[in-house]
Amino acid sequence: MKILQLLLALLVLSGCAAVDTVKGWMGPTNGQTPTKLVEFGATAAFSERWHGDFGEMGASPLPAALTGDAVYGASGKGVLTRLDRATGKQVWRVESNITVSAGVGSGEGLVLIGSNKGEVLAYGEDGKLRWRSKLSSEVLGVPQVADGVVVVRSGDGHIAGLSVSDGKRLWMLERSTPALVVRSHASVTIRRGVAFAGFAGGKLSAFKVADGSDLWENSVSQPRGNTELERISDITSNPVINDNQVCAIAFQGHLACFDAGQGSPLWNRDISSDKGLFIDGKYLYASDVSGAVMALDNASGSTVWKNEQLLLRNPSAPYAQDSVVVVGDYEGFLHALSREDGHFVARIKLGGGAIQAAPVQMDDGLLVQTHSGDVYSLSIK
């Protein structure tokens, strides 16, 4: 069953050749029936503040970027849009003339997108192109910016550091990859001059943003099984960091946490996911490969609660805010669960299809995108 889910629900790379399909984003494709949504007594409610449009994402999830007064988003066909953060009204829209496969990233006055031809384009906040740079293969991870460096990940597993000023390459980090890996849109997570990245084969690495030099590497998960498909154990989402703890989760593998400074293991659990994690001061939240949403204790990894009422609904990575945990699903429903015990407290149906990217914090509410490019500013009370 795991092999079948892998073939039908994820994009797979063999060597460096991508299979062009988006099966699995819209829901189960292997004959299984998603769990029907249950009725519940709502104790909270979502409210729409504004609704905008970026254009259809296409073959890649394209999360928006937020700055102090703007929300930037891109369509798969290459349109980059700036919306006013307070009202959602369009400020400008430009044609990049590329097929956008990664983005949107922002920082230090730049707005960044990547193409399926390995290009990184950097725009100013005024919509004018500042520079473009060429990488070794298709750009899949959202470009991240810190300390004068744009950190970009490409489909062949390479990570490059580019100069914020002109896009020139400062360094390149390479890792060997297995013969068969999951097509991943994972980027890097940066904190205090250190970048953390997960790789094919279940490896988690820490390296300096300034020069790409390695600090440590450890295993989140070890490949296991008799075939190449069974042995896939790739980290396909961004690591998360809280205080001195960094955690990552692998598809067909484990969830593990490490000391962020030294890389020494703290704990691990046999949980598989391709969606990602959210961490706060006390709990770690995950949506596993079956569709269960759970909260784990940060210190020990023990399960605090687990909600299995979204099985096979392809829930997004969770986002926790105030007293709720929020996930989207393949039909465009946004669900709010109690942070205390995981029961449903609110639900809303959004237009535009599947919610692939995790909701993100915006002011005292959240920003949510759907596959067709609809973007919503919501509050929950």
C-alpha cells in the first residue's frame, strides 16, 4: 500500500528526470474513499477579511510571501502579483515570462521566484527585475534570504548561496542522492546565520549561510526495504526550529528532533509524512501520510492527541494559532481543531480547490491559498 500511495500520490524523480503529474494534490487516486466530514458543534468561526487572486499554481505549490505592507504571490504561468496586505487590493502585476516552479520568497528588499529551467529571478518591491541567476536544475524550493545571501534549492538536491546584490553564486552545497527520490519542494529553514535542510535518504544537515560550510549532519530516517521504492525515505518538507531544538520528518520514515547546535539526537518516532511540521513552545504538530493530524510533546515525542477524521483527505501541514490548529484539505475545506485535544471547533469551505500549502500567520489571523490561486485573509474567533 505504501508503494502504491507513493506512485499515485507523489511526484517522483528517477535520476534528474521529473515525471510531470500532480496526482495526489487533488485527493486519493488509488480507489480509496476519503473520510466523509462529520458534523460537529462549532465553538469558533472563520471570517473572511479579504479575498484575492494570484492565478493557478500549476504543477508546483507556490506559497505567498508576506512583508510589512504587502503579500506577494505567483502563478505557474509566470505572473507575479503584489497585493496590499491590509485590503488585498492589487498594487502591481508583472509577467516574468517563465514557468514558475518555486516561490515566492522575500527579504532584504527582494521578491524571488524560481523556474523549471533553473533560473532564479529577483524583483524589487516595486516590481522591477533586479537580477536573474542560473542554477544546475529546476528550482523547487522557495528561495530564502538572510545576511545578504539568497539560499536556493534545486531539483537535483544542490543548494546554492547567491549574492543579494547581483545574484552571483557565492557557494554551492552538494549531496549524493539515491537512484530514486521523491520530487520535493522543500526549501531550507534559517535561524541565526545557520540553515537547516533535509535531504533524500533521510539526512538532516546544518550549514552556515555565509559560506555554505557544514556544521553537522545526522539521520532522521534510515532507508529500509528490498526495492528502490521501498527504500525511499526522503525529507520532503522544511525542518522546524524551536529554541535549541530542530525537527524534521521523512516520507516512509521517521520524525526526529535534534539539538540545533550540535546535531545530537533527542528523540524519534515512527511517523511518515510528506506535508511538514509546525512547532511551538510546547508541542509539535504533524499531518501524517494517512491524513491523521496530531500533536506531540516537544520534550519526549509522546502523543498528546490524534485526530483521524481527515483520513485520505490529504490535509496540509498544520498551523497553530492561539487556541486552534488549522489544516486545509484536498476539497478546499479549512479545518480548525482544538489545540488542547484535537476536536473540531470550526470549518469553512474556500473556493479554488485544494489547499496544498500550510496556512500562515498574518496579523491577528491567517493567510490561506488554494490551488487555483485564490488567496484569503481570514480571522478566527
